[in-house]
Amino acid sequence: MKEQAKPKTVTTRTILESKKSGEKVAALTAYDAITARILDEAGIDIILVGDSLSNVFQGNDTTIPVTLDEMIYHAKIVTRAVKRALVVVDMPFMSYQVDAQETLRNAGRILKETGASAVKVEGGKAIAESVGRMTEIGIPVMGHLGLTPQSINKFGGYKPRGEDKEEAAGIISDAKLLEASGVFSIVLEKIPARLAARVTKGVGVPTIGIGAGPQCDGQILVYADMLGLTREFKPRFVRHYANIADEMQKAFSAYVSDVKKGSFPADEESY
């Protein structure tokens, strides 16, 4: 019997070439080895160790509290479980906003200590110099524009960005600036679909949408949202592919009941 070929490892070059080939990029977040391994085996292209772990894993209201050391800890775990997908790590709040030198040091720590392939940063003009320095020395960078969660205190809420002409023009300008700075892709979060389409056509690197319509070159979601684990979080851009929270609650309740009744463990489950 002919041995099945191993799936090709996804690299930043793979992602860049997807724009030319027209193949959509599928991305999801992960913060632990079990989830990362299942995502990898399912054929996901990009696994983002997102600072959304602050909300999903740590129970915080925003992404701001998560630290660099915590991001590195989770990225190590995820990378250890992945054999094919491209692993990208969010640089957390205040790990890249101070100056280019500190940004390089922190990004270098992420890649050296985790084995991940790239970092992600939020913003445009304000961080373009730091992005350029990172890409110059060989650190692959994914950009992030539109609703940037680390700026939530500035925005005052999670409403869509880029709905007025001035802000839309700023997002288009920032996308081109990020491309010139060397990013290999740009996340576009919660912006009008027509604006995302303009950005996608206007840059030569892939755009990865989240709440940005179908014209982006790829899509990303937080894995817990699309699995229905975050019951209280139901934005319009999340499609529930399962209701795992309900299944987990049923299983846990059944276990509690069996233990209370003395029906678990049974003789065949004992030594």
C-alpha cells in the first residue's frame, strides 16, 4: 500500500502565496495543547495564540491584563502540539508600544522561547517603525487593523470601526503602511465589508477577516466562540459550528449524578 504523503507545513510564504492562488486562509485561536493538536489535525492554516486568552482562559473583561510571560507560556504549549499549522503569537499590550528596541527584545523572546513562527501586533502608523525593524531582522509580523481590542479603553466600546470616511481612509492608509513595513498578512476586525474589500484589493498581502465580510483573503475566529463555549458572547460575526457548552454540561451533570447514586465506577471500571 502506498504511504500517504505528510501534509505540507504552512509557512509565512504559504500564506503570502495564497493571495495569488486565491485559496482562502482558515485561522483559529488556541491556548492549550489539546485544542492546538485537534486544530492542526483538522487542517487549519494558522493557529493564533491570541491575547484573547485573557478573556477566554483567564476570565478577564478585556485583553489588556495578559502579560508577555503568560503569552510565552501558552505559546510554548501550543507550539509543542503543532506539526503543520503556522503558529502566530499576539504581542500583548505594552510589549511593543514603547519603542522599537523594546519591541525587538520582546518579539525575539517570543520566537526564541516558544518556537512559534510569527508575532501579531495591533495598529498602523504609530507602530510602523517597530514593525519595519522586526521584519528587517527576520521576525515575521502579522498586522491587525480596525477594532483593535488593546485600544478598547480609547474606543469606549466594541462597536465597528471605519464606518465614517475619515476612519475608513485611515485604515486603508495604515494597511498600505503595514504592507510597506513588511507584514505577511493583516487581520481586519469588525469593519464594514465594503471597506474590508477595498483594503483587500488595495494591498498585496492577505487580509484575514473577523467580522469584516467575505471578501477578505481568509477568516479567523476565537475557537471557544465558534464552538459555542462562550454562551454569553453572541456577536453577529460568529457562526456556531457546535454547542459544546451544552454537551459539556450534560456530561458533567451525568457524572455528578452517577457518583451521587454510586453507579460510577461499576465493577468493570474497577481494578
